[in-house]
Amino acid sequence: MKSMFKVLVVAAFAVGLAGTVSAEPPGKGTTIYLGSHKAGTQEEIQKLKKGDHYALVCMECESVTVKEVADDKEGEALCHDGGTVHCDSCKKKFTIKHSGTPGKGTTSRKVTYVNADGKPCMFVVPIKK
Ligand SMILES: [Zn+2]
């Protein structure tokens, strides 16, 4: 399961995350969409509810961790400006930062996860079924 996500994300990197990457795992009939943005939008992440899945992609250690939302507050916590998210693989902490301004053709802000140097190092991809 984990390696499949890695392949998908590598493919997403390869196309510069310009389009939506989708795949249908054999026998499952589930389509997984990796968003076209490096970081999910605040709106998308906030929509995560208990039982939903999301991929936490860490560029620092090149890992993809698929997580299940434990409670309805998790989505909020994942896009809380100034909060932190930590990577299960490299144990590093990243700071949640909002970017972009709502309005002007877009209603949602992008959420980025930056390291101590302010460099975006992680992103959350809500997995839609
Ligand atoms: Zn990591």
C-alpha cells in the first residue's frame, strides 16, 4: 500500500504537480486523486472528517504517510496557521503557514508546511474516494 502511494507521488512530482493524478488500485475500485496543488487548500483540509484518509507527503525525507483522521478536529488542526505537524518518518516538525489571499477568483487559502528555514517541505493531500 505504502509503495503504491510513493509511486503515485513520484509521478505527481514528475509532472510538476500540474495535473490531477489518479489511479485505480486493482480490485478495489477506489480512485485516489492527488490534488493538483503542492499544498491542499485550507478549505479542502478542513473538510477532512473522522474516518477520512489523507496523505502526508514529506519532501525532507521523501516519504508518504497515509493517515486516517481520528476526529473531526484533526482537519482544523492540520491547517491551523502557526500550528505544527510532525513527520512520522523523519520526526521533524513543520510549521503550518497560510499563503495566498482569499477573494480575487479564489475562495480558499493554500496551506503550506515549512521547515525552520521557511522552506515548504511538506504537503497534505486529502484522499477522495
Ligand atoms: Zn519526513
